[in-house]
Amino acid sequence: MAITDATRLIIFNKLKTQLNKIAPPMVAKCDDAAMVYEIMGNKPVPYGHDKKIVPGMYFASIAQRKDSVAFYFFPAYMNEGMQAYAPSLFKCLKGKTCFHFKKEEQVDEKELETLLTAGLQAWIKLGYMN
């Protein structure tokens, strides 16, 4: 069954609400027209092979897709232990950092809050936050 626009919006808003809880201290960027929301660290850091300074280390984003709502969570790539914080969410993980949600009930808000808090602590420990 295809995802409806209403379901897509509910999922997007659930994810955005949780991301807003950590922004600040994270820096948020929103494109309402494209239905994309992104947060990153609040400290300029070197990134990539050439160590170019970026305004903040990418943390997470949400994007509406045709068949799902995609939630990209970079700390999952850098720390395999993140799965312990949100086992039901990780059932929707496709690849290393991308979760695809097609049903409202797939977004366990309590697990998501715990996962984001753990990710924030990891970013602080890695020096990506002031």
C-alpha cells in the first residue's frame, strides 16, 4: 500500500518535533517548500580528506520521498552502538544512515528521543559542539 500525503506529513512532523528538542544547541535549517529539515553541530570543524572547515558537522535530516519519509542520522554510521538505543527504529534502517518510514507506528518517539540524545552526547564528545 502506498503512503498517503497525510501519513507522510504526520511522520515528518513527529521526526521534526524530536529534532527540534535538540535544536538548540544544534543548528537547524528548514526548507518548507521541499519539506526538508536538517540539523548540524554548532561549531566549525574540519571535514573530508582535505580538512575543509565546514560551519557544523552534519547530524541528521528528514526528507519526504515519494514512497516514504527518509530520516538520515549520521551518528549511526559513526557508532554501531546506537542500535541499542532504538531497536525498533533500526528495523527501518536501509544502508548505514538512512531510515525509511512508511507507517506512523514505525516512529517510536520515545526511542527516537533516546537515540537523538545519545547522538548529541556523541557529537559533544567528538568536539563537534561548543
